[in-house]
Amino acid sequence: MAFYDISDNSRRFIAAEKLRGLGFQRIQRSVYMARGDTNLAKEAFRALLRVIDRSTDSIAVMVIPREYMKKAMFFSQIELGEEQLEVI
């Protein structure tokens, strides 16, 4: 999972494109999910670090174990992927 608070529109667009390019799927405006491991999380984090203004922006990338994701609850207008998660 990756999420950000980026103040500049062009940097925000670039960040979104970088995450999509790594296989992340948008679930909210600045929240993305992807199936992967620590290596993917590190790659995403490094990519976002190259985009942000470190004096104003913030990012977070984390690995959430599959067993926790199976217990997660979502409501989204966006398709959450091939493995349907419980939607409440």
C-alpha cells in the first residue's frame, strides 16, 4: 500500500504514474494498492522520493500481509483487483 500528500499538481501526477507503472492500483485519490513484497515497497518508496519536495510533501509505503488484507473492509467505486475483498 502506498499513499502520499503531495502539494504540487505536476509532482502528484508523476507520483501517480510511477505507482501505476509499478503495478499499483488507485483505490482513492492518493492511496494505492499492489500485490507484492518488500522489494516492490522499496522500489515504490524510492520512486516517490525522487518525485516529492521533501520540505512540503509526505509519503508512506507499507507491506500488509495477505492474511490482514483478507480481513480488511473496503467500500470503493474502483475495482479492487482479481481477488475480491470483503466489501461492507
